[in-house]
Amino acid sequence: MTNSKLENYKKRIFSGIQPTGNLHLGNYLGAIRNWVNLQKDFFSIFSIVDLHAITIPQKPSQLKSSTYEVAAAIIASGIDPKKAIVFNQSSVKEHAELAWIFNCVCKIGWLNRMTQFKEKAGKNREKASVGLYGYPVLMASDILLYKATHVPVGDDQKQHIELARDIASSFNNMFSGKNEKDFFILPEPQILGQATRVMSLRDGKKKMSKSDISDLSRINLTDTKEEISNKIKKAKTDPLPLPTSLEELENRPEASNLLNIYSSLSNQSIEFTLSQFSGKGFSFFKPKLIELAVETLNPISFEMRKLLKDTNEIDNILKNGADKAREIAEPILKDVKYLVGFII
Ligand code: TYM
């Protein structure tokens, strides 16, 4: 697709997911499932962000298999590679090139505010990689390299998108000509649905995460029916019956999380879910949740296994996607270089 053809698409989304193993229900409900719905109305670009993955040490063979697994998960969930562009980030070198230019636009003070870096680096900040610190700058380059207008993500990425907006407007101020319209569009986050922050099944105050050492904390997209059932049965709860109103849920993080997951899986409001289950105990609610989770995830893991049997097909999809992504990215980066003053 040429850039002029791309101009026909007013709304354009970009989103990414790291190939770091253990794709879970949070990734699915907070991101992938929304992408599937959005691909009908938006020109869509989805990337498996392997450059982001190496900000934390990865075993090379594991990185490769996780990249295949994430590609399979995206496709098995319903992303159509004929409609949307699907590719792995490192295949389009323009991401890294634009990130360098943005490193020279972004201020250290802005990065110092990023909560995810603080969480990921923990107490041992001196030992964190420079890549982990600059991670949000690369994320801004992912989005702006395609002049994406919308970015569908879970709640945890909101701050990074705000930073991408700051970088875009700073670049515009520094380099867009006075009488021209701004070069970069400021991208909008799309944080959609009932499960924008799915919490751990072991601790309702902690986010469900790929890196949690306890596998019982999350439902993986590759979990079997038995594993899903076991994890939901063991999920932490409290001794009270399910309440009638949202206010009564306020200090019950585990109950609130399970009800949000149920609402999201069944595409209904949390108020409606409460009306179905108020006064009931978890022993009544959990089997219903298990049924719903298995019904949603089983077909996805089945399809993933099928796709992973032939990685050649995934290779073709990724290569094709990278070619299409590059066609859009190259001219935009060229314009950026021109504006910055490089000889091109
Ligand atoms: P990552 O790989 O951590 O997560 C992928 C997507 O899943 C969402 N998510 C969740 N949503 C709800 N509940 C949860 N517990 C949960 N955990 C994860 C994330 O919000 C995300 O949408 N930095 C990004 C990847 C990225 C990106 C981008 C995203 C790189 N470049 C450009 C958008 C645009 C990340 O680490 O996602």
C-alpha cells in the first residue's frame, strides 16, 4: 500500500504485543479481542514487538518460539492478515531509526515519570538496561512511524501513549514549518471494554502479568480446559456472597476482578452481571465463569496449536506484513529526516 492510498484511511490503528511468553487472559481481553473488533472499521497494523522484548534479557531460542506463539495467538483470535498488517517489529528497521531521533526529542524528566519502568526495574535500577529505560520512546516511534490515530491497549499502557503524544507535539514544535499543519497527529488511546486491567487470580490488587512467577495467577491462552478450571477454582476470593451494587464491590478486589472477567467474556455490563449473581456464593459463580472462559479460550488454543504445526505459514504472514508495513514507514521516516535536516 502506498502512502497516498493510506491517506484514504482517516482512522488508523497501531498496537503491539511483546513476545515474552505466557500470553494471558489480560492480553486477550485488554487488547487482542478489541483489535479483532476494530480491524473491521480501522486500517490496522499489529506488531509483535521483539525489539521491546529484549529490553529484558531473553533466551534467543525462546524469543523465537514466543514470537511464533504470539503471531499464532493473534491470528487464532480472529485477526485477518488479509485485512490487517501483522509483522514482527525488528523486520522493519525504521522503528529503531525513528526511535533514535525521538531519543533526541524526549526529555529525561519525561522518562523518569514512567511508572512501568519503576515497576520493571525495581530496586536494582542501576542494573536495568538502557533499552528498558528508553522503552517508551521506541513505543512512540512504533505508533508515529505509521501516523496512527488510535492505539487500542489495556489500561497499563496509557501513560506510554501520553508520552507518545508529548513526543509528537514536541517534534511538531521543533520541526514542522510555521505555516504548515502539524507533521504528526496526536494518537488517542483506546482503552475499551470491561476488562481494561485484568488482575492476578492470586492477588486482586496486582495486575495479571506474563512474568508473575506463579502460573496460578493467570489464565494462559494455551491452558487446557482442566488448567483453566483448576486456576479459577483456586482463584482467591472472600467469604461474602456476591453483592447487589458496584459500591459494595469497592473493597473486594478479587470479587471485582472475577466479575469484570465474567462481564467482559460475556460482553455485558458489570451491573448486568451483578443482577445475575447478587446474593450467590462463589461456589455458584465460579463454575459459570469456568464454563465461559473455556468456551472462549478453547477454540483459540486449538487454532493456535494448528497454526504452530506449520511455522512456514506464519513466516509468510510476518514477511508479507513487514513488506506492507515498510511501504508505509519508509516515506514517513524520509519526511522526518528531511524535516530534521539530514541529507536524504
Ligand atoms: P504487553 O505485551 O505487556 O501487553 C500487550 C497488550 O495487553 C495489554 N495487557 C493487559 N490488559 C488488561 N489486563 C492486563 N492484566 C493486561 N496485561 C497486558 C497491554 O495493555 C497491551 O495492550 N508496551 C506494550 C507493547 C507495545 C505497544 C506499542 C502497544 C510496544 N509498542 C505501540 C501499543 C502501541 C506492552 O508491553 O504490551
